[in-house]
Amino acid sequence: MTVRKTLGLPSMKWIAIAGLAGLLAGAAAIYVKESGSGNAVADAGACKDAAAKAAALTPFSKGQVAAMRTVDEHRTLPALAFKGPAGEARTMADFSGKTVLLNLWATWCVPCREEMPALNALEKDMGGERFEVVAVNIDTGDDEKPKAFLSETGVDALAYYRDASMGVFNTLKKEGLAFGLPVTLLMDEKGCLVSAMNGPAAWDSEDAKALIGAALATPPEG
């Protein structure tokens, strides 16, 4: 039986360094005024609840998740497309009704490898009908390497999402949200972007659980 290795001091060092980079990159993302989506105006009304939720979550962006910051434009991201566990086409619309923590990762990204067991633990603790960690692998080539990595590290609670074309990363880069890997977005139950961060985090920490718990506890405005 594979035992999940908890994040130790080396992992915390990676998180501290990458978290600082994510904080700086995330701050830049907040002030990106020209979105590549072209639908920001249309989403302004549909995503008004996301703006209110982001404001309510601001006090919870601290400690291990301090780099998670609100975005300048709370909008849907319909161009995000990837494959599901059975190789089926998936988009964020398929997760309607769920709060989603969308994470992009690759086996060649050391900080990504560090945080995957923590994302797995978060899904085990808080995943369900109302919340899911959607971790999308963007390795090019076949499934052998990412599946082997998940098996070796005991990541067994996360559904296998994949985009070998890296199109989902390029879309987020165009949107001014991705500056490297890992990148993580918090999306509300309507598929609206609430907040984002670049760099890894200890997603199995109390800070992370408090952030997600607050996201689930914050009701939409009427």
C-alpha cells in the first residue's frame, strides 16, 4: 500500500519561494485590464455574485494561501477545454453547481509535484457534490508519465483530467492568469472566476481548508 508523504520542510521551502513568486504574479494578474476572452462585459451581470464572494474571501487569503487573490474581471472562461477520465471532452460548464478549485500541473514541474498530494488530501477532506478539486495535467505525449506519477505518490482521490495540447494553459496565459506552473483558479458554482494564484500552496493546510470552507459558506446575493 502506498502511503502519502506529507509535505515536509523541503516542501515548505518550495511553497514559500514559489508562493512569493505567485503573490507577485497574482498581483500583476489583478491589474490586467484587457482580457482575451472577449466576454467580460456580457459576464459582468452574470458574475456579480463572484465579485461579492471574492470580497468576502479576502480575509481568508492568508498564510499558506496568501497568494490567492481576487481578479480584476470576474467572468466565465468558456474556452477552457480538456479531457475527462474516460477521454471525453469537458469544459467548466460541466461543473455547474459546484465550487471548483481548478489546478494546472505537469510532471516536469517540481512545485506541481510537491503540491499534488496536498490537493489530493483537500479533495478527500472537502470534495463532494458542492466542491471539487479539478487538477488538469498538461504533459504532452501519452498518459503513461502522469498516471505513473499519480500512482507512485498515492494520489487517488482526484479525477484524472488531461490536456496534452496545453491549450488550457495557453488560454489562461492569454487571459493574463497564468505565468507558469502551477496555476490555480477558484471558480464559483456558476463557473465564474473568483480568485487566482500562480505558484504552489499547502492545500491540505488549515488555511486552505478555511478558504474553501468560506467559499462554500458564502451564499450568493439575491
